Amino acid sequence: MSVTLRERAGQVLRENDPLIKADGVRSLYEAAVATADAELSLPPGSIEPVPDPGRPERPELVAPRDVPKRGPASAEGRASMAHSFAHIEFNAMNIGLDACYRFDDMPADFYRDWLSVARDEAKHFELLQDYLAERGYEYGSFPAHASLWETVHGTEHDVLVRMALIPRVLEARGLDVTPGIQRKLAQYDDQPLIDILDVIYTEEIQHVHIGTRWFRYACEQRRNDPRTTFRELLQQYMAGRIRGPYDEVGRKAAGFTDGEMADLKDMEAETLAMLEGK
């Protein structure tokens, strides 16, 4: 029996070498564009659980509190920042692959969309890897943490939950913080890293928009109200962790409504009120 494109996505997901994985992602996306809708929409012959995606032996994974904090004032500090971004992008590449591999019975464009996300994340990773290499570092030079993938595990049971929480919470948070990081980097004239973050920011808007599209599709299939469902999922999974500031321009370009932005601010205010009452 021939291997389906989605089964190939599972194979690439298991790949340990980041650069081989990135090449595999590009090949998968090109194949997805050329594959008929009916073939993409079919579930694979069997989905074998992937407890954790393939990753290299380094970086060492530690608890978030044990990741050394380095500011942008030194070249090493900026390399450490770039390394943390590369780690996020490597994980995001795996998230795109996992979405394609894991979730059955979605329209063909769902699989194409998430392979396009994985392709972009592979490019982002390679841009950051090149930045590190030019400064005598590589992916693995600094410790990193695995908390992002732990959140992914918590969404693997339901495509609606995945679409709500990974692109519309975690990736959207990247939109919120990137402009502030760029302003800090500008103080130290690190234009190359600022330019890389420009590329990432612009393309992450599209990734969050893809999450929004498929979250609303899943809500429509279940006759759920998207705004109510999103707020309920935030309360269930992210209670106490909703914090501003919010990049409203970027979030709205990615499909957030005025009502959803108001809900985020209300939930943040509720959390702050509870903390002040303790």
C-alpha cells in the first residue's frame, strides 16, 4: 500500500535533524499543492501516536525557570534571544506537521494550510540558525524548555481546541510581544535580528489567521458560537494566564473580532482583580 501524504507528514514529524525536517516540510507542501482534494481528505491507513516529535540531542531541555535570562545588551545575550526564537520556530514547524498528520476528516485545504505554516516556520528557523552561525553559535548552544509542546499535548484530542489555543493564543502572543522586542534590539543596532523578526511577524499574522479560519469552521460544524466557545476554552485552559499588552492591529489582521479583543481584556481584568483581592 502506498504511503499517503499525511503518513509522510508523520514520518517527517519523527525526524530528529532540524534541517532534514525543514527540507521534508518543503517537499510535503509542494506535494500537497499537487495532490487532489479527495486524496488529501482521506484519513491515513493508521495513525500511530507520536508522543513527542523528533528533535536533536541538543539543546538541553530544562524547566522554564532554569533557562538562563540574558538581555540584549551583549552579543551573547542577543544570540541567546535568537536561540529562544529558533526553538519556538522549530516547535512551530512540528506543530504544523502534527496538525496535518493528526486530525482526520478535515477539508483538503486544512492540510495544505498547515503544511504551508510548517514551511514558513522552517524558513524562520533557518533564518535564525544562519544568524546564530554567523556569530559562532548554533541551535543547541543554549538550554531551552519544552513547555510549548506540553500545551500542544493538551490539545491533541480535538481539532477545535487545537485551533483555538495554539494559533489563537500562543502564536498570537508572539504578535503581541514582537514589536517591543524589536524596539529593545534597536537600542543595540541589531538590524539583522530585527529584520528576521519582521519576516516572522508578517507571516505569523497569516498563521494566526489560518487558525482562526479553521477554528470557525469547526465551530460551524458543531453549531457553536465562535466568540462564546473561544472564551469558554480560554477559561478552561488558560485561566489566569491572559495578559496584555495586545497587538490589536496584528490580531485584527489575523481575524480577531472587536468582541474577542474585549473578552481578552475583560478576562485579564478579572484575573488582576482576583490577584489584588488575595
